[in-house]
Amino acid sequence: MKKGITKSLIIIISIIMVFTLLINYILRIRIIHNTAAEKSQELFWQIETLIEANAEELSQIPTDRSTVLYAIDPESHVIIGCTVDRYIGRNAEELGFRLDGISGEITITHPVIDGKPTYCAVKNSSSFILARTYLESALYKQVLIDTWLLAIDIILLSALSIVFIYFYLDRNLVKGIVSINKKLHEIEQGNFNVSFSEHAVPELSELSDHINAMLKSVLSSSKKISIALELSKLPIGIYEYIPGSKRVQATSRVKDILMLTDEEVDTILAHPELIPEKEAELKRNPVNPEDNIYKLSCPIERYIRFEEFTYEESNLAILIDVTQEIQEKRRIEQERDIEPLTGLFNRRAFYMRMEQLFRLERPLKHGAMMIMDADRLKETNDLYGHRSGDFYLQKLAQVISVFGRDNAIAARLGGDEFALFLYNYSTKKELDRIIEMITDSQDRHTLIIENGIEVTLHFSIGCSFYPEDSCDYHVLMKLADERMYQNKKRRSDAGISKQR
């Protein structure tokens, strides 16, 4: 910056110096011309009477080496008198004079006399044409010397002025501007904890005051937004940072939403480079990616909607605590989809999840649809009451749930009918092993009902296979249902499921 100012000063002073010297030179030349004309007028008046009788007496008048006086015949233009003897008798026009239009008033011309540029004052008197010439080299010599001396003076004064201005600007202006510029850069990087106090010159002092007021207004606006969000009781937090900056701006609610300690907050705010890592950590637990909802990794169940966008160079993010919303939604889904007696999916939820599962483009590998029916449920109700019948159904649901935890959908379709769909098994052999475990448990479980009575749990099973039997779950359910009734009939004929 200082180099730029110095360069500008040199250019400006150089232009001023050139114009000053040019104007001085022109004025000095004009003054010399006017002075020479006035002196020539006075001299011509004095010598007119002196040489009227004899023009040769002109040679007796003393002059300096650069000045020559002439008396010229007006008719023949022959020089009849001169302070230089060798010019007497020569034709003035041949010598270099221009005598056309000469009158009784002094006329200034610039002829080349005897090969030398001259300044010439000419006047037509009553008997002669009087002329006085000056060698221009001698006439303007002093002007050139004075001009050079003036130029040297101007250059010296200019140099002193530049040095003075340079150090004055460096001390009182440039350092202040550089300091303000550095602090503005810090603000751009996100550090708002700066204060401007440049008072070297009134203008910088006023500028510092305005910037401080503007900075205070910006911080006040951010604080007001944070307070407004606090008072509104809305679980919303906002933060902003510029990649590569030194600090983050965040509302106070961010700490509570992310469940951060004071130490963690201070660390993140002071080190913005940690923010992308924290954001990636949050996104590792998506709950609903389409709505940007994620589960926070902490002992307490918390769900956050995370919205982010970029504005110019800033990254802004909005954090909304949607824990209550998610929990309420899940409670409603629980009431809607879960059968209250057994804790399994109801018919509607089972069909909805089967629809979603079979709509997926990826294959389900090996799977099996199992339809189960509680045997002897009516007899249990009649003998021991409906409460005992409920225990009977709950026990069957418990058995099914053991096998329905992973890669499975279990449901009570209604009454004494249950469904279990197993899928994504890598091999048919692995799937057959699970089915065998279920069928082996048909008559091996007991439960205690009213009055401490122990009864055996009986249920019939029908099974169909995906994709061997079909890739349509409706067909699989129909086949499994038919096979379940076949199994029930065989068991009934064999008397296996008689009540004890």
C-alpha cells in the first residue's frame, strides 16, 4: 500500500513540476521579448537624431557582443550603417532580414542572420529602417539556466515532500488502514471478538467508531435471535461457520439439542474444522433420511432433524429436536399396527409390511411363509375361561416371537390364526433348520393358567417356500394356509392335540 501511495505521489509531483517549468519558461520568454521591445523602442528614439546626417556614425554606439544595430536604406534595403563593419554595404534581405510590411511601429521578427537564429526588433523611421538583433542563444541562455535551477529546486522540494508524506502516511494512515484491514479479515474468518481503536487521524477514528457500531449491531442481532428462540420455547438451534475460519456463530439452544458439555461446546466453537466430523457422526444413525432425521448417539433417546445449506461462503445448519414428534408418531403406529394382546403386528400392519418388502427390487434370497393356528383354543376358553384363552394365545405369540426377531415378520391375523414370514436366508438348508425347530416345538410348550393349572400348547403349521412355490406373498399365504389345515387334520386324526 505504501509503495502504491509513493508511486502515485511521484507521478502527481512530476506532472506538477513539468507544468510549472513549462509555464515558467513561457512567461520568462514573454517577459524577455517585452523587455527587448521596450528597450529597442527607447534606443531607436535616441539614435534617430544621432545618425540622421550620417548613418555611419551608428558604428560608434557601444553594444554587447550578442547585439547588433542596423540602419537600412528603405528604398534599396542596403545596410548603410551598422555596429558590425562587415555588414555595411550588404543587402539586408540577402543577409536574412524580412522587411516587407515594416511600419513606424516596432515589429518583432526572428530571422536567421548570417546563419544564426536571432531576435529582431525593426522600425521604419523618417530616413532609415532601424533594426536591432539579439542572438537567441545569448538571449535565452539565462532563461535555460534559471529553468534548470528551478527544476532542481522543485525536485529537491518534491523529494523532501515525498519523504515527509511517506513517513507521515506510514505512521498516521497506512498503519491504521493495515490494522483495520487485518481486523476486518479476522471478522471475515468468523472472529467477532475484535475492537477497532485507530485514532491517528480523525477519519480513521470515525471509521473505527462506525465499524465498532456495525459489529455491535451484528452481534446484537445474533443475540436477539438466540433470545427469541429461547423465549419461544421452540427446540431449534442454528449455527454458522465459514470453512477455514477461526470461529463458529451458534445460538445457545445448539448445546442443549446436541447434549454437549460446556467444554465440548468451547472446543467445537474454537475449532470449526471439527464440525464436519460431528455432522458425519450424526448422520451415521439415520431414522428417516428423506426428512433428514437422525438419532443422536447418547444414552437418552433423542431424534434431530438436521437441515444444512450453503449461502455464499458460509455453511449454515438448523437443528430441530423432534424427539417428541418421533415418539408420538411411533406411539400412534404402535397403537395402529400392534395387536395389544400378543404384541405382534395386526393383520393390516402385516399386509402393509409384506407389500413394502415385496416391492423392493433386490431379491429376498430364500424365504418361507408359515401360517399357524392355535389348537384347542375353544376348549380352553370353555373349560377355564376367556382369560385362560388369552394366556394360551400369548404363549403361542411368545413362541413365534423367538423365531421372528431377525429377517422375519410375525403377526396375529385374527382369532387363533398367526403368520410368520422368514426371508433373506443365504441357503435353503439354513432356512429348513429354523422351520424344523418351529415344527418340533408344536406340542412341547406348556403354560400355567387360572388356578395354577398347567396345559400343553398345541398349534398346527402350514408352510410354503419363496421362491420355489411362488414370488407372490398372496400365493404363498394361500398355499401355507392350505397346508396348515392339512397338518391340523393329520394331527386331529392322530389325536396329538387332545387337551390334557
